[in-house]
Amino acid sequence: MRKIIITLLILTMVLGCVACKSNTGGKDSTSPPVTSSTPGNDDTNNGKDNESDKDKKPTKDITMEDLLNHPESPESDFKCMEGKDGLVLLNYLGSDEVIVLPETIDGKPITSISKYTFANTDAIKAVRLSDSVTELEFGAFGECTGLELFASGSGLEIIGDAAFLNCKSLREVRLNEGLKSIDIQAFSFCTSLDSISIPSSVEDLAKTPFSGMSDGFTVIVEEGTASAKVAEEIEEMGYIKVEYR
């Protein structure tokens, strides 16, 4: 009788252990405690340190004044090749949102921005050219969808075909007196751009540099200039509005 009782007790203990494991899949059901290094359910950053974002200036707060006063970007951020009169900029290697081209790289001026140099990116927010840059080649900033601000230097003469095509975030452009040519589709589909002031020095303004713009997009010109006459013709087609300064 005593052996039977002992046997029943042993069976009861074994069955109890089996039942516990079946409820937890055979695994320890104890969860580790949530600590400062373990993200909890209410940690939207998943435990990642966001300290580096505290001093980052929101894009919407970048102004043209900020861009004009921003220091030059390091020379090492740019890849260039030798051109006819100086360097041709081929690629931007840095990671800053605001780019200011240096006056020289290894003592030589940048005179041209090659095709597609800043194209197809949303990481660049503002660009200022050095005074030595005379030309933006085809599609230099095409599809640069994050670009909001652009300022030329004092030497820019040619804005090539599709230079800013589809820069949908571009909201302010500062162009220099001395600019001579704005080519086909140069600013087309820049839908955040409300207006642009064309320098009186522009002699060659294509008839289709501003297609696909926002409603009410306005070209500001000096009355009687060559660019004003072209702008007036474009206005008659219903693509833009014209204001005189």
C-alpha cells in the first residue's frame, strides 16, 4: 500500500511538470526586465539615441540668408576633373544638407557643374555656387527632389537644359546679374517655386523653361529687356504670369 501511494505521488509530480511545459512551449516564460538599454513598448525610437538630432536645424527653417552666410564646404567633399579654363565638378562626396562650393580646389577654380552632378537625390537642401562657376550643364540638379534653395555666384552665365528639372521642393532661387542664358526646361516642374526674378542681363531665355509650374507662377523681369519680351510671349500662352520690377 505504501509503495502504491509513493508511485501515485511520483506520477502526479511528473504530470504537473509536463503540463507546465505544454503551456510555455517548453521554454522559460520569464521576460527580461525593461531597462534603459532595452526598448519598451512606448519607446518610439526603439532604444536608439537621438541626441545627434537635437541640434539639427529643421529644413523649413533654412533661409536664403542662412545660405548666403554659410561657410564653404571642405574641398575634400568634391570630385573634379580638369576642364578648359578650370575644374569641372563631377560629384559631391560629402553628406551635408547645405553645400557651398569653395572658391578653389587645390588652387584651381571650379568653372562648370557637369551634367547630373547633383541629380537624383533628396539629401541636398541648399546650394550656393562660387563666383568662378560659369555654367550649369544639362540636368546638373535634375530630380534633386530635396533641394529648396539655390544661389548662383557672381559669374554664372549659362543655366543649361533641364538644369533644375523636377526639383519639386525648390522654393527660392537667387540669380546673378551677368547671367546670359536660361535654356529649355531649366526650371520645369519645380512646383514649389512661386516666382523667379530674371536678371536684365539674360539675352537668351528659352520659351519653355517654366513648363509644369504651380498655378500663379510669376516671372519677374525688367521691362523692355530681351528676357521680358520672351516672358510676355510665354504669358500669352497661359503658362506663367509676368511682373515688372
